[in-house]
Amino acid sequence: MSEPVRLDGASLTPEDVARVARDGARVTITESAREAVRESRERVEEVIDSDEAVYGLNTGFGQLVTERIPESERERLQTNLVRSHASGVGRELDREAVRAMMLTRVNALAKGYSGIREVVVDHLVTMLNGGVHPVVRSRGSLGASGDLAPLAHLALVLLGEGVAEVDGERLDGEAALELVALEPLSLAAKEGLALINGTQLSVGLAALCVADAERAVRGADVAGALTTEVSMGTTAACDPAIQDVRPHDGQATSARNIRELTADSEIVESHRNCDRVQDAYSLRCLPQVHGAVRDAIAHLRGTVETELNSATDNPLVFPGHAVDDRASGTDGVGVLSGGNFHGEVLALQLDYVTNALTELAAIAERRTDRLLNPNHQADHLPPFLTPESGVRSGYMIAQYSAAALVNESRSLGAPSTDNTPVSGGQEDHVSMSAESAYHARTAVENALATVGIELLCGAQAMEFVDDDLDPGTGTGAAYDAIREVVPPLDADRPLHTEIEVATELVATGRLDDAIEGALDESIE
């Protein structure tokens, strides 16, 4: 059993999200976080006792903010909020997306600014650890006031309503809670709003995207190094002197990776003094293109790490913080209404990364074409990497699939630039961050598959290189890793399963492990 992920509201990472969402790691709450939750709830109780008008505690929501709610109706207000907002549509989120959203919601609540009771946090943790996964419709979030509809579907199960999946079986919310020895919750003041108001679907998916995108760009460096080698290209374009005079971090990293992967390559040395002066851009400009993608992903990582450990619901409760502000509706009680639920900071960068990953897939597809295309490939390679071309098609159609993936990614657009006002005009600018997250997720899946296809073709091209020439230490390890799961193509056969296997080699980190084992260190 791996170590549990300890939530304190301040130190959650994308890697933690992946461990919980994909690997089923358990979750615990630190005592310091529990104390913060308790203090925050005490402040809410003080506000309720003061009878001041405070948004979300004793008022309506959205355009109905001016409606004052009597004490006898406040529990029903919170329950109705969850029920009414569980109005998502479309396909259901998969298990890892739901777990990522649950985890990030718990961590945001654990910061101690949401004013909920400790029992709410405990219920969510027990559901996560017990494998109770609410059935959540994927469409309905506008990314402001956060991911309302998806989070409401999640929260509905806490009430013993809605539907959850447990060990592959669908149960109503109450039956699902019973399996982990929980009673349905009756929501107290502020709790319904705290559960559904925030960016947790967007940031949960963004965290998984960061982990996947970093593997994709490392895999692309490996695939690009292998293609450079087997196509008799040069690594001179990765010389440190070139990178030093244009010192972008990502560019320098990819160039360094290519040098390390092809170190001690007899194949590269065999044509060191040939008369070909320059390679095509997809090889020569690899550090510049991959590096730009790296920089985009690094930018997203920084934002995600901040957002994972942020309080994003509304209003927020600040124990010990005196407030005198008419917009808060309070007088010195430490409750402030603001807009931390707005997902623009995620939406813009997710769209940026979608574009970057599209370019990563595009350059990988172009390198694949150079391995296959008889009009461009090196002299020692047969058309489409197969003997008897004509009778055989070899890897011809694998490149079609790569081209289709690139086309899909190019068509995704930029949801963050769109806006549709809602709630009677009260919520007149939204971010569409969840849609941006879905697009980024598609782009990274397409990039991983396109890199997988290039790796397959690079390994096949190696079969036509002189047996007396050894590959680089890293590229040789990559070839061996591919050959452990996919044999050489000695006759035409369906390739779909092999493409999936090569893609998984990158996506699961097994290619990283193989390279690290050969080099005694990991590439960045």
C-alpha cells in the first residue's frame, strides 16, 4: 500500500491528484486542517447569530441575492441549491475525473475558509477511500461560479440522493453511503454553497493534464531522438552553443535530452562528415518546438499548483478578520463575498496548452512522414518501412491516424474566449474553464497517441539500419522497450492494438522508466 495523500489545504500537487484519481491512493486530513475547518465553522455560527444579511447563509443566490431567508428555511435553502444545480447534461465523467474533482474539493474545504462542518469533509474522504463515486454529467459548467452543475451532482450523493457507482455497480445515493457506513447529510447554513461553488472539476482535470502532458513531451523527445538517428539526421542542432544564445528553458532541456539519448550512438557517428548540411525543420527545430511546448506546460503547472491549494468558493470566511464593507453585507464578522470561483486563470492557460500539445503532435506526425514517405525518407529505408511495398502497406495508415489526431486537435478552438451571460445577467462574464479542460484532455490524448505512432515507426526503421552500428544508449533503450511489447513488422497486420500499446508505454511512464534504467538518470 502506498503512503496516503495528506490534505492540509496547502501542499497538494498534480502528482498527488494522479495518485488518488488513477491509482486509488487513500486520503487523510491533517489535524491543522481540521482545526482550521472548525474555526471557520464557528465564525459562520457567529454570523448566523448576528442576523446580518450574508450571501449564501441567509440570502438567495445569483439574481435572488436580495431575498432574505428566514432561519426555519435555511437548511432547505442549502438542500434546494444542490438539487436545483444538479442539472448537468451529456456524457458522464469517467472515474478518474470524478475522483480528481472529489479530492480537490476536499482540499479546498480543508483550507478552512468555507465555513462547513468537519463532518462534511469526513463524509467526502470516506467516500473517496471507500470507492463511492458519484455519477456526474460532464456538461453544464461555465467555470463561474465555478463548476456548479458537476459539483452539485457530486454533492447530491452526500444527501443520500443522486446515483453513485461502487465497484462497477450503480446505486442510489443512500444505498451507496450505507456501503461505507455513512448516513445522508442534512446540510447546515453555507454548506450547499460551499460544496458546489469552486473550480474543482477544472483544476482536477488540469492537474491530470499536467502529468500527462509532461510525459507526452518527454516521450516526444525520445521519439524525435530515435527518428533523428534512424533517418541519419544530425544532432548538431542540439549543440549547447545554439541554445545558450537563445536561452529559453524548455528549448535547452529538449536539446539536452536529445544529446543524452543519442550519446555513444555509432549510427550518428557513421555519417558525421556526410555532405548533407541541414535536416528538415521537424528534426532541426525539434528543441525550439518541443521547448516551447515545455514552457507552456510549465506555466500551466505553476497555475495548477496554486489553484489546487486555493479557496475558491463564495463567500469566504476569515476567522479573526474584521470586515466593514457594504458589498459583504456584514459588519466586522469576517465574511467576504468575492469571485475566487472564476476559472479564467485556468481557462486561458488550458487553451494555451491545448495549442501547444497540438503543435507537439503536429511535429511528431511530420517526423513520422519523413520515416515513411518515399519522397523524403533516407535512402536505406524502404517505402512505408516494409519490404515488398506495393504488395504491403506497412505503416502507411498509421500516419493517416496521426494526421487525423492532429486535425482533431486543431479543431478544438479556445473556449476561454467565449462568454454567455447567465443568472438573469448577474453572472455576466464566465470563463468556460471546464470546457477548456476537456479540450486540453483531448489534445494530450492525441499527442500521446501521435508520439506512440512515431515511436513504432522509429523502431521499425531501426530494423533497416546496419546491424554493425549500435544506437545511442537512450535510443537503444527506447527501441528495446518498444520491442518488448511490439514485434517488428515483417508482414502486414492490423496496427490498432500496437498503437495503443505504444501510446500506453508513454502515458504510463514505462518509457520513462526504461530510459532512466539505461542512462542511470531520468530525462527532464
